[in-house]
Amino acid sequence: MLEFFKQIIENLFVRLIIRFSATFDNQMGCSILGCRLCFKLFTFIFLFLINCFIILAENGWSQKEQATEGEILPSEPGFPCYSLPHENYTCSGCIQLHDTCAWCMDESFNNLAQYSRCDSAQTLAEHGCAQEYIVDPKSTLRTVRDESFNEEVEDGQPTVQLRPQHVEIVIRPKSRARFFVNFRQPRDYPVDLYYLMDLSYSMKDDKEKLSQLGDLLADRMRSITKNFRLGFGSFIDKKVMPFVDPRKEKQESPCSEGCAPTYGFRHQMKISTNTAKFAKEVDRAQISGNLDAPEGGFDAVMQ
């Protein structure tokens, strides 16, 4: 939106400069040096106004944004409320039949004429039901809490990402309501990334790639948020048959090339902002082995 307004103002600025220069040359007869001074002065004033405009837009407009109140959608007229079945011929049954139906509480209403006590409020009034006897509940919608968005998140400060936060709706059966919810992610929203990796022997190449890409991963995440932390854990499989070889020598070194003893889950690095340590911990983590293809990933996630 700001870029759109800036383009409009820049186009207007160019047109004003052309007209200003032509008028000044024709009417005032200024020299080339004088025109350049006028042009610089006009440019300075214009850039100053542009900066003021951007500051006001970024700081003021976001605070003035208001969530839409919402509305109770209009009912579809013409519903035959008088068709209310006799076995359910009550005020409650009438109100629940349709959102245009109203009930006449006057028990003597249809003694003289064969009018139904369940009909639209307008029809009941036309048939002689007094206004104070007409029961026609109205649905309501109101915004209870609508706090402004938090542009920046501080430690301990509650974040506001949805507006409104509390909407109260009192609605009768068959009626419809509509309201809108606005979402905005605050700047530098905290993100904790815990990388849980399978370190069985088949993942040896992937471990080396992850170690090399650790810094790149951190840089990409910092382009999204400055409040970023990284952790690392690994898993192999359960230390029981049929997942691992039960022989003692295979428990201690399950790989032909020599590797770490089998384990279920290992917390290698706690959540930290030290992304350089992440690459070191991944590189230092040892590969292990197991027998079957499905590793204990779900057990590790539960940890």
C-alpha cells in the first residue's frame, strides 16, 4: 500500500516539476542557475514531506486499523411460519422453526379468527396481536475485546496476532452471523527450531550435509525473525529384539566400520542462540546402527 502511494506522489511530483519549470521560465525569466536552486529546494521539501508521510503511515495507520464489527445476516422472507406442526405448537417450537418466525403470547388471539399464533411479527400485528404480546428475539453481535497488534514482541509481553480477540454473539436458531478476523505476525516472533535426526548408518551422508548447512539454516531463519534459537537431538531405535542385534559385541559396535552403541534417544544440544555450536554438535554426533528399517522416531518425538 505504501509503495502504491509513493508511486502516485512521485508521478505527481514529476508533473509539478515540469509545470513549475515551464511557468518559472516563461513568467519569471530566471537563469539556469536560479532554476537549479529552485529545483533543489523543491526537491528537498518534497522528500521531507514523503518521509513524514511514510512515518505517519507506518506508525499511525497500523494503530488505527479496526476489526470489522461483523453483522447479523438478514433473514430470507416468506417462510411459512404458520405451518408449525400442532404437536409442537409452542413458543419455543415457533422460535426454533425459522429466524423470521414470531409468537403471539395472547391466548385469545385466534379465538375469533383462525389465525396461527406462529407467524412473522408483521403478520401477527396485522392480524391483531398487540405488540407487547409478540415474542420475536433478535440476534446480536458485539466486539468485546479488540486490542491493537503488537508490532514487536518483548520478553514476557503477551502477543496480539488476532483481532478481535473476543466476539460475543447471541443468536437464535436458523439465524446467521458474519464477522471477520484479522491476523498479523509480529516482528521478530520467537521461533525455536529443534532438529531431531535419525543417526542410523544409512543417514551418514545426511548428517554431513546438515553439519555443513547449519550456518545457512540459521541465516535463513534470521531473515524471518531475529528471535531464533536452535537445538539438536538424535535417535536410533529400541535396544531390544527385533530392532537391534542382541549380541553384546553388536550392541557396543553395531556397524562394520565402528560406530556408537545403539540408543533410543539422545539430547545432543539444548535450545540455544549459538548456531555455530549447532554445526559442531551435528558433526561430533556419532552414527550408530540397527537391524530393521523403521527407526524409533516416534519414541524420540515423545521425549
